[in-house]
Amino acid sequence: MSPKTVTASTQLRSLPSIDSLLRTDTAKSLKPIVGLEHLTALARRVTDKLRQELMTGQLDSAGENAHEDDSALHILIEAERRLAAAHREEAARGVRRVINATGVILHTNLGRAPLSAAARFAVAEEAAGYCNLEFDLNSGSRGRRGARAEDLLATLTGTEAALVVNNCAAAALLVLTVLAREGETIVSRGELVEIGGDFRVPEVMAQSGTRMVEVGTTNRTKLADYQRAITDDTRLIMRVHTSNYRIVGFTQTPTLKELATLAHKNGLLLYEDAGSGALIDFSRFEITGEPVIRESFAAGVDVISFSGDKLLGGPQAGLLVGRGEVIEQMRKHSLYRALRADKLRLAALEATLDAYARNTTTNELPTHQMISMTFDDLQSRVTNFLGQVQGSKTSDLHCEIVEGESAIGGGAAPTSRLRSPLVSITHATLSADRIAERLRESDPPVIARIEDARVLLDLRTVTAEDEATLASAVSSLSQ
């Protein structure tokens, strides 16, 4: 008897069972990697999708004149292909090392500041196992969590005390909850910022339980505006650093010293959300407009919050420094326990701060190394890099050096740009989008940027150790 011709009514019978899909070579190779339970869930997802496409006519089961046996084989092969693709797509969503060739130093989507070798060692070797997180090795009794990191922070910023929580939004929430809950906080309209991930200052203030009192206008806020807004319910005056944008032109805002004097005269506290938080003056690298934390405290600010993973160059963390009694008030609040930093974060932060204490940040912290690179430093690297690519270059692949700019990123120094030589890549048959996609398929994935229908690589954010790997990924485009 000849095999039956496939009809619409028999197509669904060609769909493989979960068990038969799990017996394929692809499934057998994936089982040790993902485990049977999860692999079964992926197989079910694949077959459900195939069933839907067969029922709606979206999937051609090997053609109108195909026989049922041929159709079953065709769909099994397609199911096996999709199972492998589902695993690849899922794996790509996990945390993986990538090569950042975008030239954005603090790339939020790529993890912001890369950790120094000392910070990575501290995480992997000192903190990953048992460690003295809350144990005093001198006395043999319970110790203060993050004691050395906080002591270093206080010393480096010239403040009386410090506290570490898990991110800068958490730091702002803790300050406002502890110091201004059920009272009023005065803030300039020009400082009601929104940063990445829909974090908005007004919403954090509302969550904390303080009532926001806006003063001034978008571009001009005077000291008298703050003075008129003070009432018996006022608890805090807040200054927010506009870290991811600048208002220029016809502008006015009081100095921190003026605000501190006004606050203290009225028995209030002054809080500054300094955003990216610079522990050093970055103007020597032509980066301006970033408040130096030491100078803010010297001007009279009572408590300052800033990030650990931006210009500081360490792990994600919310750092609080200021007057001792204010910091201790927050440390004793129940909310602090929910927001406190874990041992891995504290170990990386401590190692990062050690570089500041030794004044070796441009030698040890990748963020500062990238910022301090000159155009000439990069020019020689780019020239050598192209030499590595040339050996595999064909007429289809074209690479050249063009002049461009790198960005600080991460909501820091929005008006500062770093002049850089870039590698421009075009291809006779591949579009810029396809080139970028091919680079992302490399191991490790390479993340580039696209401008004017060409892919640009910026070696400022590529380590010297990764240059050969990047050159190999670019060379593969000619194949």
C-alpha cells in the first residue's frame, strides 16, 4: 500500500510527540546542559507553536503533494531545529560576558562600570565563600557590615560617616523615608529628573511618604523661592544633580552653601542626590559639571547619596555619606535592613576604594583608564588592530579609521565627549544591521554601534586582552 497523501485533516498527526522530540540527537545533546525537566518544557513550547501554525496554515508540512511519512519527517526536523533555536535564544538572555565596542564607557545595558582586577579577586576569592561579613576578627565578636568600605568612604569624602545600600534609588528612598516621612521636602522644579528604567524623583518621594513641594521654574530657582516654601511641616531641602541632562542659557540656582545656610537657619537638613558621584575632580579629563562629594560636604550638605557603579568605577551600590548622627539615624531604621548591600557588593566596593586611597585609580580602575586615554593612545591601538584584521580581509569587507567621539554614559557627564579614532566597517553584501547581528553572534558577543549605515567599533571600551578576539570576529565577516 502506498503512503497516504497529506491532507489538512492529517497534518496534525504528523506533529511529533514530546517523547519522540526528546529522543532526537539535538535533544540528547541539550539534556546534560539544561536538564530533562527544562528541556521537556522547551519541547512542549516548540510543539505547541508548531501545532498552532499547522492549524492556521502558517506551516507548510513539506508541500501539498507530500506523503504523510515525508510530512512527519519534515515536521520532526523543523521541531528539532526550533528546539535548538529556543535553547540558543534562552541562553542569550542569561548573563554573559560581552565585548563592549560601543565607546559608551558606563553602558547601562552592558553593566556600567567594569570591575577592576582587585575587585574581581575580592568577589571571587575573598567574599564568595565564608567571610567576615559581620564578624570582627580582632575582638572575635559581631562586627559592623561593610565597616572598612564605609570607613574608606568617609575618609575619601572628608565626611563623618558612611552607609552602603544596594543602589542609588534605594539610597534616596532611605534618606527621604527616614528624614522626611509625613513631612515636606522642598525641591526645585528644574531637578525633578527621570533616569533610566523609569526612575523618577517625584515617584520616589511619594513612595517614601514625604510631600514634595516644588519651587522655582524649570530653568530658574532662587534662594527666596526656597525660603518662601518653608513651613512648620518642612523637614528637608533636597538638591538633585541633573546627571543625565543640562539646562543652559538663562538659568539660576542657589549654591549648596547658600542652601545649607538657609536649611540650618531654619532647623532643617540639606540632602544632595549627587547622581554619578565623583570622588575626584574629572575636569583634568575634560569632564565638567560633576559634583565632587568632598566639596559638597564642605559646603554644608548634611547627607549626600551617589552611585558606586558610575564615575566611582565600582559595583552597583547606593553610597550615603554625611554627618555622623544623620547616617546613624538611617542605619538604625528598619528599612535599611531591606536595602543593605550583600557581601559580594561590599567586597568589590572595598577593593575599588582601596585604589582611591592609594591614588592609583587611572592605573587600576577600568573606567578611569578608559576616560584618561588620549586620542593618540587610541590611534596607535586602532592602527595595530586593523593590521590584525587585514590578513583575512577580502574585497567584500572594508575597514577604515574615522574620527568620532566616545561617551561617558550611565547618566553621567551628558555634555562631555571624548575624541576618539573609530573603526568603520562596511560590507559589499551585508547591511550594517546584519554586520552588527553577526558580531553579536560571536563568542563572546561583540556589541557595536551603527551610524550612517556603517558599523563603528570604539577601542576605548575594549580591553587590550580582547583585541585579538575582536579582530577575529571582524575577520569572520569576510567568510
